[in-house]
Amino acid sequence: MQDFEIVYARKPSASDYYFNPQVGFLSVNQTLQSNDVLAVAYQYSYNGQIYQVGEFAADVPPIPRSVQVRDLPRYYISNC
């Protein structure tokens, strides 16, 4: 069983997204296609403890030109 896929990926530039650190909101400035993948990793602190969601490039062994992502369920938000 194969639980990964080899894809072309790039690190977005600062103009590709907007992040509001006070509320933890991330907004992408362009429409993602159905076959696009958006990978996000972040750290936050709560009661003096640091938590991490996802993996940063510095946390995994260097593999030339590769990124490891885990496929999560898609959530659609509609304006009701």
C-alpha cells in the first residue's frame, strides 16, 4: 500500500497568502485547483507549553527537492 504521492511543490512567497497571527487565520490569495495541495505546519503555545502541528523542513532529514505531507480530509466553508 502506498500512502504518499510524488508531486511538484514550491514554498509560497509572502504575496501568495495573508496570515493574521492574533487569530491564527490564513488566507490564500489565489484559487486552489482540485488537484492542488496546500500544506501547513505551525507552532503555538498554550499555558507556557509549545505545541506543533505538522512537520517543518528542519525536523526531517534533508531529501533533495522534497516535501512530506499528510493527506487530511477536505473541509469546505460556504457563506450561508
